[in-house]
Amino acid sequence: MSKIQNPFIWHDLMTSDVEAAKKFYGAVVGWTFANQMPGYTTTHVDGAGMGGIRETPPDMKNIPPVWTSYVYTPDVDAACKEAIKLGGKIHRAAWDVSDVGRMAMIGDPTGAGFMMMQPFSSEERPMPKFGAVGTVGWNELHAGDLNVAWDFYSQMFGWTKGATHDMGPMGNYILFQIDGKDVGGMMKKMDMTPMPVWNYYFIVAGIDAAAARISKAGGKIVMGPHQVPGDQWIVAGQDQQGAFFHLLSDTK
């Protein structure tokens, strides 16, 4: 719908206990925090905001704690119409958030959810350095149908296809690019995964030390640590409130 390749501009956690989450992720990932508004805390890397932690709204108490992402769009309302046209669903129609921006909650045609945001300010905000510790180093979709998902996101946001890796019985893993950089991957979800979902990888320095911090802070190790293509290391974890997350490092 646009000539730009719409980037991820924010990642946040919806949780039942904001203070506990701040303590946990501060210890594990190293973020600092600032209270932006009641019930919402921004997460910072080197003084620049990269996401937030928000309290689960009363009308969403049935939804477990979860991380989600915000994809930039210059026009949320037009983007919602495009999402429907491409087979997506609108889980929450566009609404305004104070002086921050206009946003909407979307479901892709295979069932994975994400957010879209149209910032109100035209000024470029300070951004953490690309690849800095604490930033999101990878965005990974576990789709209900890989081909359907790729068609949706490539048409919706202009993302381009990078390399495709054959994972044998698990199918293909498609890398996708924004402005020529690999920023994430897509694969068909595994049978054990209850529903299509986006996963996010926070960059840390040394995967073994980071995994130890997860356990020390009261979280759980779900998978790993183990090495992945590209000579990087990952670990999957779950925080004390139940939200799943991943860590990524260039070193063991």
C-alpha cells in the first residue's frame, strides 16, 4: 500500500504486574524505565525508548501476558482497509492514544496478531543504535500458513524476501528484509504451538550469562541455549507472569 518498507518501531509487553516485569527485564536484559502515563512504562536502551510495559486493561483480563510489536504506517485507517482486503482481521479498530499516535490491533490471515501505529509527531525520535544490547535483534513469525503469511506481509508492508533456508521436516524458513537488512524470519508454526504468533528476540551480550539471569530473576528456560545459523546463540524464556520471549547473542 506504500512505497516505503514499513519498519517495526516499537515493541511492548502487556502484563498483569508491571512492577514485577520491570524488575525482571531490568535484571535480564538491562533496560532502564520511565513512567510515560498511568499504567504504562517505557523501556530504554542508552537513554532512547524502544518499547514499553503496560498493564492489562480490565476488558482484556482473559488474555495472558504477551509481547507484541508495532509496525509503522503513515495512515492507520487506510492500512486497516488494506489489511481486510488482503485477508486480515481488525481485532480493535483504530483509536488515538493521547499525543502519541493512532493505532490499531490486527490479525493476519493465518491468525497471528500485531499492532500498527501512525505517530502524531513528524519529528524523528531518538532511536537506540542498531544492534545495541537491549534492542530487538530479530522478529520471527510462526505462521499458520507460510505462503499465505508471506503474501500478506510483503503486500501490506513492502517487506522483501531474503534467503530461504530448508529446515527439512519443519519446512522453509524465509528471511525478510527492510531497507536491505535482514530483520526477521517466517516459518510455519510447529504442531506443538497452539496458535500462530510473533516472537521477539532481545539482544544480550553472552547467551549463557543471560540464561542464568533468567533463572536467577525467577523466570523459566523454555528452550536452549543453542546455536543457530549465522553463528549466533538463542534462548527462549518465560517471565514470572507467563509472557514468552527470546534472547539473542553473538557469543556463547
